Amino acid sequence: MTTSAGSRRRRDRRGRGLRGRLVPPSVTVGGQEVAVPLSQTRGERFDDLVLDAVEHLEERWGAQLEGVEFAVEDVPPVPADGVYDGDVLADETAGGAVPLGRLLPAGVDAAGAATAPRVVVYRRPLEARAADRLDLSDLVHDVVVDQVARLLGLDPDEIDPPTD
């Protein structure tokens, strides 16, 4: 069927509704490109939660966190023997150790170059434990705080005191 303008009209077959993107990936606001939250993937939203947690800690611990790398991985690697090192923050409540984060201390790589300390946060195990986005934000924050506390040799409550 064609309309009077001669263009072909698209049908909504099988009641599935519109196809394609309804929201642009970004918009320009005040000359600056801003991401539109609806167009972000779960991974991008999780990365933003980690960055928010790190920025919160850098306000107080910026000098100590200089050079520390923060990374996000989807799932933790499984060791051959099934036992995780002491540098892994694990959730033991799920019938076995499920890593939520990991601290890789500064060291030397195989080529002899110095490596920076790295805090790794595992996305999928945290998403599976969160009831909603706010709960996920709290979990991510707690994991980042715990790993930074381990890195600095302090108690997590010293890194980010409770606000009761």
C-alpha cells in the first residue's frame, strides 16, 4: 500500500511495535556531548557505578590512590584448582566462594617492568546479588571500599566512614 506522497507505509506486523532505537546514544547540552542513560548498556552503567565509587574515594584519598588502576571484568577467572588466592574478595554465602572483586598489588611483570596496583570489580556476580540499581550501587561501592582498604592496609570504615 502506498500513501498519496508515494512513500511506502510500514506495517506493524505481529504487534511488536516500533523497531530500532527510540533514544539517541548522546545529545549535545551546552556544547558538550552527554550520554543518554537509556541508551547505555548494562556494562556501561556498571562502569559508571565503579567510577562514581572511585571518585567518591578520591576526594579523601586522592594522594594514596595516585597510580592505582581500577578495572571491571564481566566474570572472574576460575583457577585450575578451584581455590582463590587471598587477594580475592569472595561471597561465601552462595554455597561456595564467588569472587566479587580482586586486588592485584604492585609488582614486576615478566619483562621486568613495574606494574601499578589494580583493583578489579566483577560485574556479573554483583549484578546477580543486587535487587535493584540502588542496591547494585551500594554493593559496588562496598567492594571498591573494601579493596582500597586492603590496598592501603586500613579498615574499610576508615576509608569510608559510615554516615549514621
